[in-house]
Amino acid sequence: MADVLRENHRSDLRVFVIWEPVLETDWGTPSQALTGYVADPRVMHFWDRDRRLSSAYGGVQNLPALATMERVGFRMKEIVWDTALLYSPSAAWGRPAELLLAPVFQYRADLAAALR
């Protein structure tokens, strides 16, 4: 994600990175070393200890309803994670994203192209 942001200089771009406990090592608020991987003034980091966002999305079974187009390259079990949802600046609240990509690293080129 950081390399995608370095290549994209759009000042109107906003990125919300939601950290949640998924792996055994995800036991607390992400350190500055972790958030530093996506250090950019257009990025805001949030810690979702209780995975409320994943629940609000309706869980993994609801992925197809989250975006008009999706590319998912791995099997998520119960938690929506390592996912990018792209919305246009004119997106209306409650509408699906234009694009859902997961895992982010695998679809890095697609993410970069969509942000141009």
C-alpha cells in the first residue's frame, strides 16, 4: 500500500487503515513501526479491537454486496481483513464500493490503476 501511495500524488485521496486482531501477533494497538508501513499524510489509522467494522460489513459471506466489483485471492474464514475498498469522491453513504481487493498486496497493481 505504501508504494501505491508514493506513486500517487492526488491530494484529494483519503485512506483509512483499519487494524484489527486477526493473527496471534495482533494483540494490541499497532505500533508506530507497523503504522509506519503506511505513513502518508492522507492516511488515518484506526484500531478496531472488537472487529466492529468486519461485523458491520456483514462478515465474509457478505463480501459480494460490499462492492460492484471484487477480486478476492484468498479464503477469509470469519473476519473481513487485508481488504481494500475503493469509493469515488462522489460516493453516497450506504452505497457499495466501486472495487474490493483482497489481499491488498496481491492486487497492488489493480489498486494503483484504480486510484489514477
